[in-house]
Amino acid sequence: RLSANSIGNLKEGHLSDFFKKINYKKGRATAVSATARKLAVITWNMLVKGIPYNPPTEYLFLDQKRKLKLVSRIKRNIAKFEIKPEDIGFGNTLNISN
């Protein structure tokens, strides 16, 4: 918990971003507990299971997650129905990769 509390005082870092997100939603005490648990899980996975830790670049907020899901759903539907850019009216400006 002491480590998690000090992470809350950092300005940069993905765990600091996680702490700030929880702190904004539920308060500092909950954020300290959640970050301490996250640290414990990371340490457990590294020591016991031997899984290397790959930190995320940033935590996405809910509106960003919705946009990414919407884009992936649209890409799947375009591929599923075999829609060409000319059918939509975009010409060659539409880039459908992945």
C-alpha cells in the first residue's frame, strides 16, 4: 500500500495513470487499494508464473474504447458484406487494412 500511495504521487507512468483514473472515480483510499492489488498481481505473475510484465502504453477511457469497438465492428461488416469503396461513394480514399 505504501508503494501504491507513492505511485499516486508520480506524474508519469501507466500505473500512475491507473491510479489517477480510480482516484477520480472513487477517491484516493480506493485508488491506493486498487493500485496495491494491481502491483501484487503483477508481482505474483512475474515470480510464480514466470510471465514477463509488458506494461500498457496508456489506459483508454470509456469513450475511446467505444470508438475502437465501433471502428472494428464497421471493418468486420465491410469485410463480411464485401463492400467496395465505390459502393459507398468514397472512391479510392477509403483504406481498409486488417
